[in-house]
Amino acid sequence: MKTPPVSVGLPVFNGESYLEDSLKSLLGQTFSDFELVISDNASTDRTQQICRDYAAGDARIVYHRNSENLGVVANEKRVVDLARGEFFRFAASDDLCAPSHLSACFEALSQNPEAVLVYPRIQLIDENGKPVEEYDEGLDLQESQPHLRLEHLLNRINMCNASFGLFRLEIFRKLDAIQNFPSYDVVYLANFSLYGRFIEIPETLFFRRIYLDEKSGRRMSIHQRTVVMNANLSGKLFFPYWALLKWFTRGIRKAPLETSERLRCLAALRIWIARYRRSLYWDLRVAASQMLTGERYINTPRPR
């Protein structure tokens, strides 16, 4: 088969609720020269049947089903490993794209060789598809120097919607970007910024579905998500915010930078440290609580 210029990777587990809507929005793109790589993580609902039905009707779909659930992170790595395109985009089984999403991103990335990632404006939607808010990601990183792009990103990054943009797959693979801890997308976007510019398309072309934690009515804390992603950490001491800082540093040390620029990038981490100083302290507080009470995690929001 001819290698398409774009690969879209869709990792999924029990996604029957919104999967068909997501597939329709992807297959209905005005830019059609792409492959859609689906990795089904041993779903137990109708996900397999939905995927096979759509794959039978569209040759662009490459459907893979894992014989057992590999976990969220391993399944995301699977779609990256299977991808063949020069450019890559992650897709979720519950998000939607405007028809011109891929076309706009592909054109911008193709015409700007110094750019490594292109993403559009984002609309957050709820479980019923109703608009929640227009979200300004603020990651149009046009600075020429890596440390300035990194400073910009560390000042603005929050929901990491840009991780659903179109990026250069070769660089992504070099980064070994997908790691088994929450918010790894913050780290790989930060490290990605060291390799080139980010371009924001000034059109709302991506519709991201958001949920609230059913029990608490708020998002799960990073400590809760760490336990969910790494069951072996249950009851053990772990420091997710300090781990993020370690991976930021690791990415800077691996990037192809002049020594002076590498030092400037390391110095830029002061921005993240200052912004999340309470969270770094909170890591220590959670660990102390675990030691004293034996709790698996503290069910409280991150301090603001």
C-alpha cells in the first residue's frame, strides 16, 4: 500500500458511546490522504464490532485488537508504532474534528519546515456535545530560540490540547515521548518545543469532550491518576510533580542544543518551578500523609 503522508492514531477501550461520531468526523475530512490506525485495547463492549464495520467500508482504516488490555500508555504507544506517515495526529474515541481540521494542519506543517507541530483553536464540549467554552491554548510558539519557546510554553500550558495537533512523527519517536505517568503530554510538548516552532491555526476546528470526576464533581488529582495508571504504586510513596521536573530536565539534556542554549533551557524551568511550587510542596505533603495514615492518595484538589 502507498504510504500516506498522515497517520491518525486512535487508541480506544470500551468507547462505544461516542466512537461512531468520532470515526465519522475523522473519515469525513476534506483531506483524505491519511491512514486511521485504531488500537482496540481488548474492549468488552461494542467497540470491536463498530471498528470492524467501519474498517470493512473504508480502506484507510487499519484496525488492530490487543488480545489483552495493555494499559492506556502501552495502547497509545501501539498506534505510534503502527503509524507509517510523516505526520501524525492522536485522536480520541470521544472527540470531534471539523471537516477541514487535517487539511488546515497539513498545509501549515508542510509549508513551514521549521515548525514541528500545528494545532487549531479548541472548543470544549460536555458529555452531550454541548459547548462548554472556547479554550485559548496560547501555544503559538513563534520564537526562534528554543529557550524562548520553552519559556512561553511553561508560562501558558494547562490542558495540553495542542497534543491533539499534527506533528512530525520522526521527532516524536526520537523523544520516546509516551511515558507511564500522568501529564506526560506536558513533558513531551515542552521537549517538542526545543526542536521547532508550534503554529496555532486561528480557527476552531477541534472539539474536545471533557468530564468531571463522578464522585467528587471535579477532576481527579494527579496522585489519583498516577495510581490509576500505575496500580503497582498503590500504597507506595511517589512524587508526580517532582517526576515531571525530572523528565523536563532529561528532555533538555537529550535535545540537540548548543551548551549555552541548553543552560538557558534549564534556567527556563524556574518558570515551571515557580508556577507549581505549591504542587511540589503538595507532593511532599501527600507522601507524608501516606506514611502517617497509610492512605493510597489524598482526595483533595491541587493547591492553586
